[in-house]
Amino acid sequence: MAGLLLASCSDPMPVSAFAASGPALDPVRFFTGAVRSWGVLENRSGQPTEIVTTECRGEAEGPDGLHMVQRLQVGDGAPVTRDWHMRRTGPGRYQATANDLVGTASGKAEGRAFHWR
């Protein structure tokens, strides 16, 4: 999501806590081009369970959009290719869809942080 601080299912600290931090993160600009990331999935007790890696290639779609193809590898599982379409919907606000996700993801950027739901 540069680890996947960018993509998280939980919200232990509100993204607003980073409002005064910098440099400001623009996810559309950040994911344009090649991006690699890695992180760790944890169970409910906080114990690491899987290593996650991604390789992404993003291309601009107009002034506020992005098309990104993401190769996602979780542990020893088969790689998954996720085809994202992201767009800026307002200051610090983003929406995205992907081929293997149900519904629309909403994101918020403040300062150097970005959080998806």
C-alpha cells in the first residue's frame, strides 16, 4: 500500500494523528510507476503468521485517477493479480475498485499516512 502501512484492516491510530507530518502522501502519485512492498500478517494475538509481498505497476488515468496492477504474494500461497482503479474524490479522499474485491474501498490521506477501508 512503503510497507503496507498504506493498506490496513484495523485502525489502531487514526490517520488524523499524522495530519501535521510530512511530506504529504498523494496515493495516486505514489503508486504511479513501479512500487514494491512487504509486510507481515498477524493473528489476533499480534503473532506474525505470514509474510506478504507486492509488486505494483501504476499508470495515470486522467489528472485524478490511477490504474494499478498488483501482484500479491501471501506466504507460500499462489500469487494473486489484483487490478485496481483508484480515483481522488476530494482533498485527501480516495475510492478504488479491484477485480477480486466486493464493493468500493474508501481511503483517507493526511500528512504522510494513508488508510483504506
